[in-house]
Amino acid sequence: MIGATEALQSLTPKAEWVLRGDVLEWHSADITQPTQSEIDAEVTRLQAEYDSQEYARNRKAEYDQLNQFEMQFNDDRDGTTTWVDAINEIKGRHPK
């Protein structure tokens, strides 16, 4: 879950601040502090961006479990398509 900390880091990466609960202590006089509505909008944007990549995270988790180099080698040696079939199956379970 994306929160105010991630939003503040995204909006003002060079600013110095401390967030204690819901209280923001701003320590950067030369950088304008974002308003609460700007922070809320950035939280929404970042969460939507994160959510839109769920399929990619799910695919990667399954790809990492495959021994892909060995599968490709065996397919080349044996004239099979087990690697391509496995990749297509994963993509089918986690479409874009």
C-alpha cells in the first residue's frame, strides 16, 4: 500500500522532512512543501501505477521458479517447445 512517505519522496526527492504519524515536519526552507491535496493525488497516482504492474510481478515470480536456460538448452537439443509452452502458460495466467 502506497502512503504519504512514498508520495513525499516522489514529489520532493531532495527535501528534508519527518513524518510522525499524520504530522509532517518540514525542514527544507528552499523547497516548497506540498499541500495535502498534492500528497493525496500523488498517493493515488503511485498506487495506480503499482496496481497496473501486478501482472508483471506475478509473472516474474513464476519465471524465477523456472530453470529457463536448461529448458531452452533441452528444447534446442530435443526439438521440443517446453520452455515456450511454460512461458505462454504463465502469460495466460497473468495477462496484461
